[in-house]
Amino acid sequence: MCGIVGYVGGRPATPVLLEGLHRLEYRGYDSAGLAVANRNRLKVTKAAVRVDELRELVEENQPATVGIAHTRWATHGEPTDANAHPHLDSAKRIAVVHNGIIENAGRLRDRLTADGVELVSETDTEALAHLIAAALADGAPTLEEAVRQTLHEVNGAYGIVVLDAQNPGQLVVARNGSPIVLGIGDGEMFVASDVAALVRYTQRVVYLDDGELATITADDFVTTTLQAHRTAKTPTTVDLDDADYDLGNYANFMHKEIAEQPESVRRALLGRLDDRFGTARLGGLNFDPRDLRRIRRVKFFGCGSAYYAGQLGANLVEEWARLPADAEPASELRYRNPVVEEDTLYVAISQSGETADTLAAVQELQRKGGKVIGAVNTVGSAIARECGSGVFLHAGPEVSVASTKAYTNMTVVFAMLALSLGRVRDLSVSDGNRIVAALDSLPRLISEVLDAEDAISEVAKEHSGAERMFFIGRVRGWPVAREGAQKLKEISYVHAEAYQAGELKHGPLALIDPAMPSVVIVPDDDLLAKNISTIEQIKSRGGPVIALTNADLPDGLADSVIRVPRSEPEVDPILFTIPLQVFAYHLAHHLGRDIDKPRNLAKSVTVE
């Protein structure tokens, strides 16, 4: 959520800031703004507009070489011009941009009002600007110290960048629970909430940890703790460049990322499948076979699509390794005082590696002695650092809010984890080799699915008038149904619910009527007859059926059929998800939705 960009150097700051905001649009926002400093004065432009509209409002030829910018996703106060960032103090000396939520903002604002400060917004962030200015007025020797004093009064999550018009050669940055990364250039420095805003200019970065501050100038940076102790940070090089965030010939990023899945899955598999022993080797786990044998239970946790990927992974662990396994939303785990067992492996799942609920769950489990690994797509992210060991997804940058290739790579990684756990137990080498071959063939089979995109688009167009849909799955198909419903509702705004096929008769069947299509997951496995029976129950009540299948169904059973290539039954759930992504994409496209930036949603959810 929200996006932060900062720059100090020798080139004009405004074009850098605007381009950085453009690269962060995928995170979700409802207003945008920037502030630059020149001749001891701030020039601020902000409004409840998109970045392209902000560009039209800004004087791009300004000579300022330092500035900060922000895209806001409303928390405190509606999306208005006054609530847009940056926020200033009364003297318009201090400008602040902020991601996160200040939990004691009400008390801080009341205190400022009592002191005679006139607040001009409804935000929590404005309080920070006034408090920093007050600390400087009360004798704080540096901007960094004024920020430090202010943050000692703050409860909550924040990633902030502070600009002082009277010290225009520096920016002060701080992080607690909301990502901040420094970009190191040649005679210039950058700040952002995501490397996407930096890679056009530099690949050398430094990730701040929670409780750290940084003072950056054009030539250097210094990091310290909230207690003013120096910290040592070593720059790393990210394996990304500006081209990774270009659309190319695609209309939007979701379509591009769906099409990239054969290659992203190939990257996830590269060097990890063992043909000789019919197993998989995930080097980032640092587990030898004895460590794997000591695991007695596996618990996956994540949010949204990551949670559904974990459910699919749990099914595979139980099926192949015969270990108890389940998945739950990270937002629930963090609050329910979970029972933590020393022989349980906990798997934290997050595309961004910064999801607030998942990170808090990791910290709670570790506090209780849990063994936690991460499955993330972002090197250097908070969850990756917190866990210390885990599996990198290798999906590549994912810009669209709706996850496609990252979700698919999660499921592939969990299949390899389940395979490695199974092969140190009772899964035979012949079954292991069968699974290895099935995983190895996934890029080719995904390409076959994508080759049928036009046919899937026709099915989506046929049903684009529906206001609600059911997604129905049984056992292996249940996580597929949940993820399919998630994709449809988040980008098309069509109400979609997922149900287990066996639960239909226990309530949901009452909703079936000719106006509500049901997407039924029908793999060609030992439950085929039962899934055909499910379709017949829906059809007998007048409900249209879209069958997603690799089986030969009776003629006329379903109103529409989406064909899926054959694989091994256990691997079907990974493959079946791809046509549902294509279906959701084209249905949303037929409805004219803003597919990459669906309303009310953000890519990286770094607050509760």
C-alpha cells in the first residue's frame, strides 16, 4: 500500500520523483503528491489524482535537486487534496511522506491542537511534521535527532522520509514495519518503498531494518538505531532492471504476467529437481534428510492468494509425505495464541515479503520457539530477513495487484517441498520420478493452456453478464476453486464464492438459479463420478455450468467447457489454476475494469 520516493543528488528531482511514483502505481493509491526544496523553500504539489494527472499539475522544470513524493492509500481521512501527502508543518519548513499507521495519532493530534497548532488534514501523518518541527525549534541539533525524538513518541507502523527546506542537501528516513530501501547511485541517492522505483537508476540497494533511521546525502548514507547507535549496512545488488517493469506489447501487467508463467515456473524448477533420486532439493532451507525426518507437522500461513497456495501445498504434504498439514490466514494466526510445537514446520508465504499480518505471525511464532521458513518473491524483504531461511519463488517482478505468476510459483515450490518431505518417508522412488516428470512438464503444459486463450475468452464473454458466480471444487479442486473465485471478484467485481462440492446440499444449493453460473473443477481422477454428480445437481436446478476439466465428460453435461491438458492427478491443481486466471482476466476485460489496479485494493498490504 502507498508508495514512497525520495531523491537527493545533482539532477532535477521532479522528473525522478514522478517516474518513481509511476513505477509504484501498482501498489494501489487514491492520491499523489510531491515536495521539492530550493532556496530554503518547499514547493508542494498534491491532489486526489492519478500520477499522470499530477504530472500535469507539476512544474517539471524546477531547479530543485532534492525532493520526496508519495502515492497514498487512504487510512486516516478520505482521499482528498488536503489529506494527500506530503504533509507540512505550520511554517512549511518540514515535509513528510509516510506509509503505515500511527496508532496514537489521535492523542498526538489532540496535544498539538491544545498547543495552538492548526491542523489542516485528517491524517495521522500531519502530526509527524509538526512534532519534528517542534523538536527542531526546541533545540534538536540535527534533523535526524528531531526525527528520532518524534519517533520515540509514536506507536504504530511507519516508513517515512523527511525533507527540511533549511537543510536541502539531505533526507532523513526511518522504518518500523513498513518497507524502506535506499538506492545508491553515483553522486546521488534514492529512497523508495519498493525497488521498482529505483532500478531505472541503480541496482545497488540497502534495506532498512525495523527501528533504523538513515540520513542520506548525495554522496553518502549513515544508518543508526532509534537509540542513536550506528549500524553497519552493506549494499547488495538486485537482479532486476528497468525492463522488468515494462509492459512491452501487452495491454496491462496482468496479461503480461499470465503469459510469463511458463518461464517463471521454469525458473522456479531450475536446479531443484533430482531425476536420480526422484526428489527435489530446496537449498535455501538448509535441511538435511535427518532434519526433514524430524518434522511431524507442516503449517502454511499467508494472506489472500498466498493462503490458498498454502492450502494446496498442505494437501500435497499430506498426500505425499503423510504428515498432518494445514493452512490458515496469517491475520488469524497472529491473534489466536496458537499452540506452537517444536517438531512443526511453519511456512510463511508472501509475494512481497512485507505483508504486515504475515510478518507479525512470523514474529509471534519465533517468539514461541517455532521453526519458521519463508516463501517469498523479494530478496531482502522483511519476512526473508526475519526467517533467515526459506525458498525464493523466482517469479520475477509482479506488478498487477492480482497475483498470477507469483501464486503459481508458490504452488510449484510447495509441490517440491512436499516431494522432498515425502521422499525421506514412504514415497517410493518410482512415484518420486513420476512427480518429478510431471513438475518438469509444467512449463510446456501451461503454454498449452495459454494457447487456448481465445477459447477461454469466448467463455468469459458469454458469462460476462452474470452478477454472481459459484466456484465448486472437491478435495484437490477446493483450493483451485477458492483461488478462482478470488481472482474473479478482485478484478471484475463480480460476486464470487467458492464451496466444496459436498457442501452444496448443506445450504448453498438454495442460491442456484439460471442467473448464477457455477464454475466446477472436474479433474480426471478417482472423484470424477462424484464431480459429474455435482454438475447434475446444479443443472437440475437450472444453474448454468462451466466445467474446467481434463476428463471426457458426457455430451451436453456442461453449458461451457474449458479444457486443461492432462498431467499427474496430484499436479492437476497447479495447472487448473491457469485457465481460471485467463477466465477472470477476460471477463474483467469485457466489463471494462481497471485490471491492474482494482478498486480498494493494494499490491503490498503493509498495514492491518
